[in-house]
Amino acid sequence: MKLKTLSFSLLFLISCIQIFSQPKREQFINHILLTEIYKIPSGLSGEGQDSTEQLYYIYKIPYNRLVFEKNDNMYTASYRLTVEVHDSITNTIDRKIKEDKISVTDFDKTDDGNIYAEGLLSFQISKFKKYNLLPVLYDENSDRELRLNKIPIISKNEINNRDDFWEPIVTDSKQIDQGNNRFFVLSNYDGCIPFSMEEYSLLIPTIDTSLQKIFVTLVNDKDTVFSNNISEAVTLQNSIEELDGKIILNSKKSFMTFKNFIIPFVNKKLSEGDLIINISKSKDSATIAAFHKKIIWFNKPFSLMDPELSIKLLKYMESDTVVDSLLDFKKKDYAEVLFSFWKRFDPTPGTSFNELMNEYYSRIDYTMKNFSSISGKRGFDTDRGKIFILYGKPFKLERGSNQFGKVVETWIYKNPERKFVFIDDTGLGEYKLKNS
């Protein structure tokens, strides 16, 4: 039995980014496929030296974009990703295929946009030629194929930065320890830094391994959020590999040696928007390299997309007087007003991300998806929706029928101990709260 009938044609909303091209981006939510492209020299360039480099195509697919089927007590999805490398006159140079099968026992995971299938395909290419990547994604359960947009591979010489600094790499702050080795896990979010409660680090690679420190300034939408010397670094012959379902930065002989300067917890003070990374040798010296990245709230609640609606939806936790007072501000200021309101309830005021705000609007999204009725009543305006917004998912849900044949749902909570009984009197899914 198929659990999701999502048309694979919707996958044309795909967003693919080439890490060295830095094209203009929009805010993409619930991506179909997140990709990053890295090029790492196989050795030092120059006459008599290796003229090839390793091209890495890294991807992750949210579970909620795959079609799962139920077999016994398991939910299973299968996909195949084919990537071709074409030269400038469209000749196929290489083709790699990645197939994977995913099985879970928890139904909720099949519809979770924060759980991903990750993978890696690598190619050896010439440093001095231009190429295009042509990815094709096939979902087995839906029998649908999506031909993704062509991705141009940009030469390092076309980048407007000093040759000895390379594109910064976003990694998870938690590293993997395996024996005597410590691996950096690539976050793999389209080359962007996630606006998230999770913590991420930024690696700034340079081939100038003699540097003892660099001075880095981070400008987030015109606000300088970081300006300091960075001396923490790890020297690796950078290569990228798969390890236990994760994509890691490793060290491999014959690859070029990089000194990777580390900015831990880089997203702690960052807000959604643009980020400029300026690098110099000291506080008072000129900028020698600059890079641009985006801060994106992946899987941002849809109920937060419209700040005016988001303010109105505060009615479940605040009085009409408070809501009206927020709406008295100019519309152009609604987003700032909303974030200022939630700042008072922020459980982690030292970071930009507000977990409570995210939870509140994620619950509202859930009600829209699960409790909206046939008559057109919006999920957050239903009795079940209002209780879900305030209390979250019940510890236990019981469903049966009463003596009149009406469907009855009983929600039981442990902390605080509460019980809510809803009855579908009309048979249209409009459950009414009868007692609590």
C-alpha cells in the first residue's frame, strides 16, 4: 500500500547549487534534493604535476519527498540517482549511479522533512576543462523520473578570490571519532548555513599551510556579527568520503594539503539572509579573500511565511488586545515585531534561533495538514487543532465509537495530566471537544 501519492512532477521545484558559482538564490523550503559540489585537487598543479582533480557530487533527499510503501511492519522507499559528466560540446565523459533502499518502522519518519537519505558520487576530471553535470532522480515506488537542471562546473580560476583560499565548508559541530581519527561531517545544505537549533562549524581551507592565524569578519545582512582572529585549525589532505551514512571530510594521500581554519558554532548569532565572509591576515590589513553564503531556514513552518498571519495566529496564546497591538505596527515591520515578541519566550536567548517559536508554528502546520475538515474549516480553528497547538502531540490517543455510533477520540497527556474527549457528530471530521 502506498503511503504517499505525491506527484513526482512537483520535483521540478528542485534547487541545485554549484558551490563555486554562487548564483542568486531564493528562499527554498522543503527541498526535493539538496546538493553540493566540491572540487579538490588530486595533487599540486603546475608543469609536470598532476593536472586532474576530484569532483564530488554530494546530495541528500528528505524522506518526505520519497514515496514509501508498507510491507508487513516496515515502510520502504527506493531511489536511483544517475549523474552524467558532459564536456563543453555535450560529450558524455563519465556516468555514475547511486541506488539505495530505505526501511523504517516508524510511520512518522516517512513524512519527516528533517530526516535525509545522503550519498556521494565522485568523478575525476581535468583542472583545465569546462564540464556540466546532468543528474536524473528516479523514485521506484512512484515509477517517476525527474531530470534535474544542468549544473555547470566552474573553474577555480574563474573565482574572484585569492588562489590560496578555497570555498568555506559548512560542517556539523559534532565530529565523528573513530579510533585515532576525527572526521568532520559535512552538513550538505546546498552550500548554505542552516538557520537552525543545531550547531554548525565553518572550515576555511587554505593551501598556505604556513599561516598561523587569519582574521575573519562575518557580515550578516550588513550587521557585523563576528570579527576576530582564528588560530584553531586542522591540516588535512582534503578528500570526501561516505562513512556510516554520513559524508565526511577525510585525509587521503596524494591529495593537496590544506590548512582548515575552524570557526565553531558559526550559526549561533546568524539570522536568515546573506552572509559575507571577509578574510585578512590581521585586523588592520586588507581583505585578501571574500566569500558569500546564504543563511536559510530549511523546513521553515509554512504558517511563518506570512508575518501578518503569523501574528494573528498568536490568538491561541495571547489576548485579542495583545494581538491587535502588534498589528498596529506597519506591515513592513511585522516580521521584526513578531521576532521581538517571541524573543521574550526564547529558551536559548544566546542564539538567534528560537526553538519555542519554531515549535508553536510547526504545531499550527500540523493542524492544517491533519485536522482541516471537509467543510473547509482550517485545522488550527478546530477543537482538536486548538488543543494540539497548546499541548502538542498526546501521549496516548484512543479511538472508538459511542452508543450513537459516533466516532470518539480521547487524547491523554501525562505532563500535565489531562484528558480531552472529541466526538465527530457530523461524520465530516469536525470533532467537537465534549469534556476535558
